[in-house]
Amino acid sequence: MALRKVLFGDTSRIFSHDWAQAHFRFREPHSDLAYALEADKGGTRAILMAVQGNIIKYLLFVRNTEYTHLERLCKISQKEQGEALAAALADSLWAAGEGREATVCLISAATHFVPTTDYKADNFTERIQLFNFFEKAAAQKFIFDHINCFKSEGSKGLILFLYSLLFSRTLERYPERGPRLQALLQVVLAGSACPSHRCEGGSPHSPLGRGLRWVVLPAYLSCPFHPQVGSVLKTPKFPIWLCSINGMHGVLFSTNRLLLSDWKMEHVFHLYFYNGQRGQTRTAHLTVDTHSHHWEEGRCEDTSSPGKRSPSLEMAIRTRWPGASVSWNGTDPFF
């Protein structure tokens, strides 16, 4: 009952069909997008792309492998996909539990709650079972051992992760009327539902530290810098950003961990972008040049024309690197 009140504000509402069908499904193993989760439209995409950022962090900067750069993301098997997902989910749950505990929700065969007259049954919330862990490694192993409960069709995998997040954080820390999507994203990324984009990261035990953030990035040249996004949010511990561009969530990242700690790396560098859409068949590769004076080229042209607007993703990048030129290296620009 308390879970329903936190999520929806009352006990008679249930998840939509899109949420009930959502689970963690990877693209083909040993492919250009082997690391990538496939996401549908709507609020589920935002949560999936937040987890995607954690998956990229694990594959690029945590696990041991002989591969380098993008090879670390594409040369992975189905088993390694499961390992990466387990690590990503455990990261978020452990951070939500302030580095002291994590709770994992699974669906059991038995019904543990008899619905009341003002409660609408959904045939899975009534069957959830909670497993508590006081070591992150134990939680991660448990999730991996039950990974199909999160990634199989019909598993309610995304909702189970959401429930696990809320219970790891404890329901008492959420006001009734439910956490909004922004707050849920902040819990996924930093373990705490901070009320502001300028949140320093919530729990000091967050696995991402001052790292991966939710950054709402601008869509048009007329809005080159979003006032609610502070410099801390654009300079994470790991060079990975969850972006919302024109209402669509995606992940922008670099394979070079030194990018944000060594200013010499920021002259000319590479960024990669994935947005979860089935139509994206390879990771978009962008080259960013912060010393190019591209704005001087064709300075007599009418830049106020809508046809002269830069792609929204480029404008988003320039909120972090003002004035930078961005090459798409043959890819048709997104957004």
C-alpha cells in the first residue's frame, strides 16, 4: 500500500502497459552495439538510459579486459552483458542504500498481500519478495544469478528495478504523491532524490561520486546554456552524461577517462552517443575541436534562419565546451 502511494499518490492506480512490458534487453552480443540497451519511448527510456550510463561506466572503466576504447563495449558476450547489467543495477541500489545495504525485489509464485477494496491488483506487486543485502558484492552476485528476472520478456524487469530502488532507499524517505521522473533518475544516478539539478550527488557513498548526472540540455541555438545546469553537473568523475534533448534521453560519453582531468585532452577529442532507439545501428562518433573558430566561417550568412540552426546535440555539447566545432564523421546528425 505504501509503495503504491509513493509511486502514484493512491492505491487504485497501476503501471501503464508500456511500463509493465519494459525490461532490460540488450542488442546483439559481439556487435557494434553489444553494450547497448534497447529502449522504447516515454518514461521507461529515461530510466533505461540512466542504467545504460552505469553499464558504460562498468564496461569502460571498472572491469578488467585486454580490450581498449570502444572494443571494451562491443566485444562482449551474452554472459558479459548480464554481468554488466548486474553491476549497473547493484551500483544504483547500493548508492540508494547509502553504501550500507541494498534490497532486491523479485516476483514469487505465492501471493503475499490480499488486496483491499481500494487497492487495484496487478498480479505482480502482490507477489513481490524482498531480499536484503549488507555487502554490495553479495547483492551484485544475487542479481546476476537472477538476471533473467530483469532481462526476460514478461519479467516486469524495469518495475522490479524501480521497486528495488525505492525499498533500498526506504519508502519513508519519499513523500506520498510519488517521486517524479527527475527524482527517480537522480536516485538511479546518485542514490538520492535531490530536488535540484544542482544536487552535489546525494549520498557520499554513491558509486558515481560526483559523477554521472542528469543534465537537461538545450535544444536550440537561442538557448545555449540551461540556467539550471551547474558546472558541477557537466564535470563528472567519469566522462558520461545522461542527456535529455528535445525530450529524448540518450547517453553521451568518452572512452578517455582523463578527458575531464587533463585540460590538454580537451583540445581535440572524441565523444560517442547512443539514444536507445532501435533505428540506431552503431554508436554515433563525434569529434570535438575546442580550438576551431568555426563561427568565423561564413560569418556573413544569416544564422538567424531556422535552417542554420545547429543540431540539438551539438548545442548540448557546447554547453560544456562553448564554441567547439563538432564533426559527425559521416553520421547523419541526430535531433
